[in-house]
Amino acid sequence: MAAENPVESLQEEATCPVCLEYFTEPVTLECGHNFCRACISQCWEGSDTATSCPQCRETVLQAAKGAGGDGVCGEHQETLKLFCEEDQTPICVICRESRAHRAHTVAPIQEAAQDYLEAIATERETKRQKIVSEFQQLRQFLEEQERLLLAQLEKLDEAIVKIQNENVTKLSEEISHLSELIGEMEGKCQKPASEFLQVRLSEKHPISPHREGRISPELEVRLSDFSQKTIAVMETLRKFKVNVTLDPDTAHPILVLSEDWKSVRWGDTRQRLQDNPERFDSDPCVLGCEGFTSGRHCWEVEVGDGRFWAVGVARESVRRKGEMNCSPKGGIWAVRRWWGQFRALTSPVTPLPLSWAPSRIRVCLDCDRGQVTFIDAGDEAPIFTFPPASFNTERIRLWLQVWDPDTRLRLCP
């Protein structure tokens, strides 16, 4: 197996799993997962799982566990003054002399607690230094990439200017030629009919329609071809529209589906649903009932003015339990809106500098070419097209994600 790309590994470690951006004011939970401070605050705000990690769902703050729950041994009713290092549990002096702990290493509970705190501090300092070092490497990498991209952009600008100048020159020549033809025709039209006919009959060659005021044949063919392709694309999109619905067996417990399985929203509380293998238990996602292995298909999703959502497709085998990789590597092709910013969920994410906020998105799936395209269904403006991928005949299904109580996604008829 090929070695993992160190740059991609570094980018993934420095990326927040909630907003998929590089960390801003990173915080580390007790379970070891890292998040932006603003993102973890947003996830916990007004939720009944406010003290749980969004990735592993492990409770962050846990009460001390014991038989008595008040620092007293449940078996001997003695104060828990010692800590067994082998069993990692507090014990009393009578437990110390029992067979269960007689051969174990024990220490005063205050001393053990101090050692534990020092170990945590040392571990966090080590992680902090590692993150600082990785960010320095990432910063150097990004600066180098910036220099390369700026150099490529400069060359591209030069090429565009050159092409524009050439096009302007050709267009000026066409306009000049047309002006000459118009002047020639106007002069001929001023002559008497008999003289005009005599001039026409005396010409060796009939007037070519391309010389009598039409654009150049090459330009005319290109314009016609462009028009025909545009019409063909629109007809194709209408032809391959399909009716899709949402699969309730896959919906995260915080999501609420409509009775017709056509819309989804964030619920007020986490529902008590059967934790079947198909159900997402980490990210608030849901799949479509229908799956496609071949051909072209498209459908539309109404996103309204929601601020926190993602729309796309996913492999049948997409991970349902635990931490997800919302990118083609994880079997997901989607676009997302987060705090008013649009981005394609590539790896790393691709910002989409849209000058407008689409209210209805068309998802176009070409299974044979392995391509997924997103279009603003309102004005047919393209949003993003993922590079072709290999689906390997695996079923591809609709995939939606909702992070906000004020966001509702609806499948259009």
C-alpha cells in the first residue's frame, strides 16, 4: 500500500470536523477530539446533548463513579483514600489488604490525582507543540503553493489578454468588412434599376452571402454549435429528472422527516429511534430511498434561506457510525452552506464565491461517467462539478445534511 500523503494528513489534522475549515481558536475535549471554539459552541447551544462530543458522542463531563458516589467505599463504608494503579480505581484501606488489591501498586488518592493532572498537562503541552509545529509546516506549504498559483495566474492573465486582443482584432476586421459591404450596397441601391441590373449581370461572380453582410463562416458555425449544445443540455436535464424520497431508516435521531418523506428539518429533541446499522449516529444526515448504478439522473432540492446545510450524493457504503469524512474519499460528493459561505466538499474544501444565494439546487448524477454536477435551478447557472470518479457499479443515493433548527430541505416534485 502506498504511503499516506503527509500534506493531506497534515491538512486533515488541522481541519475542524464541523466546519471543514482550518482551526480557529481550537479547543480539545476530554475525549481527544479537536474543534473550533465557535463550532463546538454552536453545536452545544440549546441541545440536550450539550456535554457530548459531536464526533464520538462521549460525555465530556462525567460524575465520579462509585458504589456510594460520595467518596465512600460501597463494600466497606470506609473513605476512599487510596488509588489502585493496576485497576485504575479508588479503594479504601480495607480493600488494600484484600486479595484483589494486595499485590497491586497503590498510592494516596491525592498523590495519584496530582500525577494524573501532571500527565494530562504534559500530554496537552506535547499536543500543543505538535500542532504549532504542524501549522508552521502547513503555513510554509501554503505560502509555497500561493507563490506557485500566483505565478500560474499571472501567466493565465497574460494568455487571456493575448486571446482577447486577438479576438478584438478579428472582430474589428469583421466590422470593417461589414461596413464596406453596407456602403457598397447602399451605393448600388441609389442607382437606377436598369443600371443596377446591368452592373449585376456584368459581374463575373454572383454576390456571396458571406460577402453581403454576414459574419464569418467560422464564427457563425461556432455560435450555432454553442446554441445547439445549450438547448441539448437543457433538454437532457428535463429528460433525466427522477422522483426521489428520503429513507427514514437512515435519518439521524435529531432529524425529523415529513410524512411524505419529501422534507427534513432539525428537531427540538433527539428522538428515541432504533439504532439500526443503516442509521447515521454522528452527523445529522439522511439518505434517499432510491439508488442508481447506471445512466443519468437529476433532481432538485429546495434549500430556501437556510444557513447550515449540505446537498449531494453518497455511496451506498458511506460510513454511518462515528466520525465521517464528508468528501469523495469518504464516498460523498456535495456542496455546503455554512454561515453564509458556500463550498464544495472536496479534500480540502473548495470555496465557491457565489454572488447569489440559490434557493433551489439541481443535483445531476452521471453514473456512467462518475460525475456529479450542481446547478442553480432558478436561473440554470452552474455551481460546481466534481472531477470524474469511479463508482464501480455501487449504488449512489441522495444525501442531505442539516445543522440548524431554522433550516428545512425539501425535495421538489
